[in-house]
Amino acid sequence: MDELAILIPVKDFTVAKERLRVAGVLDVAELARSLAESVIRASAPRHVIVLSESDEVSDFARRLGVEVFESDSTNLSGAAMLAYRDLGGRFGTLVFVHGDLAQPEGLGRYEPEPGVTIVTDHHQRGTNVLALPSGLDFHFAYGPHSRELHEREAQRLGITWRVILDSPWALDIDEAHDLEVGQESTRGGPRAPSNTRPRTD
């Protein structure tokens, strides 16, 4: 069994980022593609698996040299559950990473602690990175307040868990304002190493 794999769900580029489209952001499909590619490349040299819902995404991932897990699930939680159950026999730890992180650097060097680790979004309510051992009866609950729901799952299973609130991975690009914040972060200022645990609950 391999030690760890990074799983990156990637939505069909033609329909991804609906809130950005509504806000009038141009070239949203290309932006989604660029963000996903950055996350994939930042995950090297780990074993990377893209969770795909479309032929376009599958072709895109294979061109980048990574494995593809195709699913017809209609939501992120369902896709994560299918992949977790199917791939658990191959990897001791699975790390689910959103494909739209503004600052994904360091993912490939990340060494999760035992148990469940939740890296929140910048609102501290969502789950941008979720690391957990394989073989659990873990129920994924992406969406509003997923941080709290994933905490409850870890508690239900009686497994050690921790929450990281202020990682560089906290910023994902969902709203037009997120683009501005991401640009400011890229221009300068101190950036914490991706493997630090500045604050835990």
C-alpha cells in the first residue's frame, strides 16, 4: 500500500465557477483550468488523482501526467465518497484538495498528522483541504459549514482531529472579491509555510 495520495476534484470547466460568471468575470473557464493546473503541479511529487466529471477534465489531467478517477456523481461529497472507498485499499492516507486554491504551493511536501486534519477556507467555515486515513466509515459533507460537519464526523468515529484556520491554502477562488485578495497575497507580504499548524481546535 502506498503512503499517501492527493485527490483533486475538478468540475467541468464550461460550468465551473458559476458565481464568477454571474459577477461578470471574463474567461472563467480558462481561470478554472489555470487554478486546477496550479494545484496539480503544486502537489508533485505526491501521487495525484484528479476526480473528474467530464471527458475534457479527464483529458486535461492526463496531459499533465496524473491519474484520473472518473465519476458520474452529481455533487462533491458523493464524488469524494466514491473515490475514498475505491482508492482506500491503495493508500494509507488520502488528502482531498480543492482545485481552485489561490496559493497551493507546498501541497506536495505536506505531511499530515495522524487522524483527520481540516484546513478551512478563509471564512473558516468550509473545508479546502481534508486529510484522513483510509478505511474509515467517514461521511463527506462538502458545502456550507462543512468544517463543522467534518469535525462532527471525526468525533462520531472517535478519531483524533484538528482544524487549521490560517493556512495559505485558506483562499479558494469562488467570488470576484477572492480574485482581488489572491492578487494582493501574491504581490507581497509574509506567507506561512504550508506544513505549519499555526492554530488548531
